[in-house]
Amino acid sequence: VDPVVQGKTRAEQFYRGDKTGDKAMSILLHGDAAFAGQGVVYETFHLSDLPAYTTHGTIHIICNNQIGFTTDPRMARSSPYCTDVARVVNAPIFHVNADDVDSVLHVAKVAAEWRCTFKKDVVIDLVCYRRHGHNETDEPMFTQPFMYKKIHQQQHVLKKWVDKLISEGTIKQEWYEAEEDKYQKILDDAFANSKSPAYAKDKNWLDSPWKGFFTGKGPFPYPQTGVSEETLKNIGVKAHELPEGFSLHRGLKRVFENRAKMLGEREVDWALGESMAIGSVLLDGHHVRLSGQDVERGTFSHRHHVLHDQDKDLVFHVPMNYLHPTQGHYTICNSS
Ligand SMILES: Cc1ncc(C[n+]2csc(CCOP(=O)(O)OP(=O)(O)O)c2C)c(N)n1
């Protein structure tokens, strides 16, 4: 889910006009085995500082229970730490004993401050343990008997911390018990409610329709998506206009001339059709984002939506952003 979260965050930032990541940010929660073992983690790190992909810093929290289902770290990765993959972007990595709650709180604050100050990724490695099996049917004593004998002797982290807070006079035993009762009640109520299928189905699941969801929406008529020939032609012309003094590559001039000829003869090739399709959505005022490897030119050199001035370094032109003053913004960006 890492890139999905980043994409949603990026979209959130775009629509809020948040160019610095001050209004939206992502926090990613990982398992230790997954963090080291899944390629998507590495890929997401490499997108993290690309101008068109950055979300201006993510806080990564690794729930490092030192086991991946039944597999020990030594059999799951070749690097000393599960977090070593984050070193490719020089992210600071805080390894913290999750049994020491004060230290965890301190590290969390420092990580948040880092992200807010430098707008870069930061990693918290919560070194902890898994008290029970991977799931309800898993028996860890089959595979990690020594580890689990030790874990069974460990006092619960909550008990340890509460004892400390009470002994130093920060909280009172009665206050803690009242808080614990409140929390237990939330769990008990949820458990009781879970026995009623109607409750679980209609209220708890995010994919269930909420009140008024279908009101005024049925029976899902197909919207009119057709566009007049005049509009398409207009997009076809505008999508190839250049600013004054822009030096276009010779070969592209020929391509553009050919497209103009096609327009005159009521013909379209793939590239022209694509521009018309995207352009018509832009003219409706929608933001369009086309992202990925080599999308600006097109892998097979058909698109050319970002034009490079042949005489001036770093001068680009994206004609699709100049179709009409009230159009939506067109974002087109290459990636790794
Ligand atoms: C791509 C993929 N490979 C393997 C699995 C099987 N699998 C499920 S959970 C798990 C271990 C995950 O360990 P970790 O990332 O440390 O998270 P934890 O469950 O310990 O919190 C594995 C290997 C999977 N779900 N997906």
C-alpha cells in the first residue's frame, strides 16, 4: 500500500494547494520482514524526493517484532538492520526499545520535528516482540521455542510503564484503573456488537453504503461523454502551438506538420487521439495527471507532451496547459 498512500497524500496536497507538505502528510506503518523484503518499499523511497512525486517527507514506523511469520531475521534479510533500505536516501533512522515508552515518545517527537523542519523521510524502528503467534492458529513454540520462553516471562509493556508512572507520582492507581476500564468497555462493546451480523455488515465495514449513499443517484445513467468535432479540432490545433521564439526540434516540426495535415483531413493517429481525449477532460475543468517512466515523450516517441527548447537549456513547454484559460491543470511527469 505504500505508493497508494503516497499517491493519495500527493493528491490531497495538490487539491489543497499545499506545495510544502504543511497541510497533509503520510505516516507508513511497516512490518520488519516486509520492510526489508518487499521491493515496493525501495521503489517508494526512490520516489520520495522526486519533484513530481514527493509528499515532502513521510514518517515510517517499523513494528519490528523481530520475526516474519515464522522466519528469523537471519533467514529473512542480508543486511544487519531491517531498516537499512532507508539508507539509500540518507533518511535518519531511530532504533528504539519499544518497551521503553518514554524513549519511544521522545523519538516520535524528534522524528516529527525532523519531518516538519527538513521535509524529508524519517524512520522509527520500534524494536519489540510479538507476544502471541502470527495469527490465531499459529503456535510460535514450534519454530522459536527459546525466544517464546523468554517472551512469556516478559512483563507487559503497559504494566511496566504504569508501575513507573505511579511510583514516580505522575498518575494515581485509581486514575489508571478508571482509564483501563473505559478502554476495556470499548473493546467489550465492540466484541458484543460483532456477534450481530447486521451491525458488523452495515456499520463497521468501510465498503458498506452509508445513509443517503444511493439517494438521487440511481439507476446510474451513462453520462454524455461525447465532444463536438469543433472542440476536438480546437484541441488538436492548440496542443501543437508554441510560444514566441521557442526552438522546436527539426524532426518534431515534421511530426507536428503531419498532425496538422491529419486534422485537415479528419484523421487521427494514436497520439492525436490521446491529446484530444486528455484535452477534452482538461477543458471540462478536471486536473489530469499522467505519471510514470518516460511518459513525457512516450516510450515509443509518439506523445511529446513536454517540448524541450533546442537552443536554451532547461526551457520546456507543455502545450496542453495552454488550451483554454479555464481548463484544469495538466501534470505530466517522468519517473524512475
Ligand atoms: C508478497 C508476500 N509474501 C509473503 C507473504 C506471506 N506473509 C504474510 S505475513 C508474513 C510475514 C510478515 O512479517 P512482518 O513484515 O515482520 O510483519 P508482522 O506480521 O511481523 O507484523 C509473510 C511472509 C505475503 N503476505 N505477501
